[in-house]
Amino acid sequence: MAEYLIARLNASSIATSAKPGQEDFGWFFTFVLDSSEYCVVVGFQPNDPAAGDCWAGWIERQVGFFASILGGRKRGISPKAIALLDEALRSSPEVRDLKWCTPEEL
């Protein structure tokens, strides 16, 4: 999913990480929009018998260490950044049942 989103954003002339990084929760990559850097985090939740396979992800601001400790990753996320990811996902025939929610709704 991260590689797919990188390719889609690059096709729209959005600067991204060359490749996704990997952590224990899944994968992440960064992109720049309107001089702000964002981090997209995605993880795979396989084979739920009731709902099927699922990708879960979120977007954060890319900020420094101290700003991160003070909650800066969750503040100042542009609606344009979310709309950009939404368009990249909704325009794919492979993506179904796309749902956006706030952290409080999870």
C-alpha cells in the first residue's frame, strides 16, 4: 500500500520518500505539500473472517523530536493533504470500503 501511494503521489508531481520505511506496526513514507512535510503510516490487518483483509493507516505532520513529544504530529494537518490521499485511494479500482475517521472514532 505504501509503495502504491508513493507511486500515485509521484504521478501527481508530489515529492515523496523514494521508498517506504518499515517499523513493527507496518510501513511509512513522507510527502511534502505546500511546504509542510507529512508522514503516512499504514499497516495490514489480514484475514478477518467477518470483514476480510484490511489496511489501516493515518497521516501525521513530520515534526522534530520536541514538537512530537508535545503532540505536534497531530496538529496542523491540512485538509488538502487528506484530500490528496483520499483521491489517490478512491481512484483505484482495487480499493473498496474506504473509511476516514478521527482518532477518537477508532
